[in-house]
Amino acid sequence: MTAAQVRGALTIEPRAVERIASAAATEVHRRGHRPEEGAVVIRRPRRTVPAVLVAAVLLAVAVLVIWSSVQVLLGQQPVVPFADVAAAPAALTPAEPLVLAAAALCALVGLVLVVVAVVPGAPTVLALATPAEPASRLTAGVTRRSLIRTLSRAAAVDGVDAAKVRLARRRVVVTARTPYRTAQPDLTDQVRTAVTARLADIGLARPVTVAVRLEQPRRTRQDRAAPTSTTVVGST
Amino acid sequence: MSTVRAPNPPSRLNRSLLAALGLLLLAAGAAVLAVGLGLLPGVGPDTALLPSLPTTAGWGAYAAAAAGTLLGLLALRWLLAQAHRRPPESIWQLDGSSTTPGSTALPTSAAATAIARDVSAYRGVDTATATLAGARSAPTVHLDVAVETHASVADLRDRITEEALPQLRTALQVDRLPAQLVLRLDAHEGTRRVR
């Protein structure tokens, strides 16, 4: 029901209509931006590293230019020979291989920068489901890094040495390492149960499936106590 | 209203500047490549890159110094912006009522600090920071909370919704205060499970 419909359908005192209409608008809005369920808190990478790199290059160029022009003004030989730099473009033609290569490099760097700027990147904050009652206007998210950390900790059930967690869009892939050549047959299930329970407590907005891979020492040729570990049980 | 995004400066600045510089480099490189490979009709690949400049007079060095200084300051500004990861604080004027005349200037950071202190005292919370963003008419609060191992996420959210946010709404004299919470789970290292 839109705000206009509410207004049309009801003939009560104006202020009440206003209130209902705004509540309806809020509701519509709330539904509007719930692509999965619940409002979404997300945070994407800030691109700090490329920004710092590019800014540092620009700063270095600026320092060189200032330094050279001051040297020129003082009548010294500048570090960057302005006269030669100014004369170069007039002497060079685009057909020269060196110029072509430089142009290609320039375009490539530009393309990389554009891609870095445009591609949103994996979210660093993942949305949590919003509880059903609309009274709580608290939308929540969890940082990706901490989610991985807590899930790998949850996966370390008895019999598991260490667990690695990989987050895909709709899948959590747990790689659990066990030191036992003959691990309990249900170890995979135990890990999956533990991780699923932790996920249920956290309550992600987007449901994920849990896949568990078990890494354990080679079973055959037991005399060879080599520490090489191979994946024996496939994912589920 | 806008999409619910956790505040994330200087992400937007970085993206715009990187895109602008990238497009500039891409255009320049592509143009020279096109001319050099003879793809552009009308411009032969043997024309000079630029017409030869008249030898610059005395002001050339001054102009270069000025341009360099401007570029350098802008680059520095961009670099320093990386350190500011919070939205800037603002100051609200809270009007008094008929019983309590006068008005109060409230820096939003003070209100944010108060709720952050409340939340960080909750059980299972390691640290909490808060930012109050937006104008007085449409404020939003962003909470960053680090949670200890095995604290219940649901309980924490309930407590924030039922205690901290109503308090803040009362303090700020606002009816609606949408809130965004960003959680860091398992903040405490060192309690690794030993088999």
C-alpha cells in the first residue's frame, strides 16, 4: 500500500493520515531495499592502497617539479631538465616504438585504475538478518574478517587441529585438518554442525550452505609415517 | 532515504579520484596509440606529439613552481584523507521547551561517545565506538562493536535496541533514530582451543 493509497482510502483527521502515510512509506521503503531480507548494512573495501600509491606518485612528481623550478629560478642546472622535457614532444612522433610502448603502458595503467575504482570488491561487512519486529530499527552487519575467524574457531571441534574457512557468496567452505589417520567417520558432520550452529547464532541475511573438507594424513601405507597430508574426504 | 551503508570514508573520495585519473591516463594513452598506429584518419602517425613550444620566458619557472605546489598540496590532502575514517562530527542546536528555556549546542560526538560507553559496558562487548551522522532532522547512528568470543549476537542486538537506542533518542530529543551496527566477532585473541 503506498502513501497515496492510504491517504485516499482514509478520511480521518489530517494528522493521523499523515502519521499512517509516513508509516506506510517507511514500510514500503524498508521492503524496497531488502534484496534478501532485512535492511542491509554493507561496507566495501576503501581502496586505500591504490589511493596511497597514486597519491604518493603525484606527490613525488610535484616535489620534482617544485625542486626543478626553484633551481631554474636560482640559475642552477635543474634535476629535471625543463627545456629538454618541453622539446621532447615536438621531436617525437606517435609512430616511434618507444612512444607507442609508453602510450600502451599509460593506457594500461589508466585501465587498471578505472577497474580498481569501479569494481566494488568483496564486501568487508556482511549483512545480518533484521529481526521480524519492525519496532527495532537496528540494522546490523558483521565484518567479513571476524566472521571467518569465528567460524574457523567454531570448526575446531575435538579431533580437528586447525580449520580454514573460505567465504563465497552463498557458500562457506571449511577445510578442517585432523592429525588422525583414522578420524571418526562423523567428524565431517561434527564440524558442519558446529559451524552451522555458529552461523545460526550470528544470523546472516543471506543464507549460506556449509561445505566441509577434511584433510588427514594418508591412510594407506601406514608404516610410512610421512607427515604429508592429503584430502581424503570430499566436500559435501 | 538512501541505501543503508555503513559510513566508510574515504572510500568515495578514493573511488572518484582513482576513476578520474584512470580515465585521463586511459584517454591519453589510447589517443597516442590510435594516432601512432594510424587508426585516426586525418592525423598522420608522423606528426609531432605536440607542436613545439615557444621557449618559455622567465615566468615559466614560476608557473611550474605554482602548479607543482598546487599538485603537491592536493596529493598531500588525499594522502591525509586516508587517516580520517569517520564522518565529521557536527553540532546540533537543541531548543529548550517552555519550562526550560534556552538552547543547547550539542556536538554529535558527545552523544556518540555516551552511547558507545553504554554499549561497551554490556556483557560480552569488548570495545564499542559510535558515530552520529546526518542532520538534526534525519540522524542516523552507526555503532562499531567488537564482541568477545561466544557472546550471543542476538542478545546484544536486543539490548542495544531496547536500552541504548531509546536512551539516545531521549537524550537527542528525536523520535526516529535509525541505527546501523557493525559487529566484529571473536575480538579476543588468545583463547584458542587447545586439543
